Amino acid sequence: MQKRKFAKQPKTKGGVNVNYVRGAKNPKAQEAEIKSTAKKYREGKLTKAEMERIAKKRSKNVTKSYKKASEKRRKKLS
């Protein structure tokens, strides 16, 4: 069985996928949070409570224009 191949994605200077930080109020902080969360996950130190806190924080850390665009996209899909 052959390994799946994915297209290379554009990255930020810190090595995080550009799409993950797009629309954030503070992209550098978002990038740092993603990297620290990934590190904790790899080490197995990420608790369920931490993940819920991070998810809530990520949903709030969005600019108005990005939020509006994603809401339009959701309406179109449903």
C-alpha cells in the first residue's frame, strides 16, 4: 500500500500552516499557542480540561471579517 501524498502547504516563519493563523486577532500568539499545544500533545501531557479551554479561546480569537466570512460559508453549505 502506497503512502498518501499531500500538497505542500504554505507555512509561517514559525513553521505553522498559514491557514491555521489566518483571521486571528494576534497571529503570532495563535502560532505560539498552536506550537505549545502540539508539544504537550506529543508528550501526552494535554488534559481534557486544557483542550476545552484552548478550543474556547480559539473560537474567540477571530477577527470580525473572518467570522462573518465563515458564517456565510456555513450558511451556503447547509
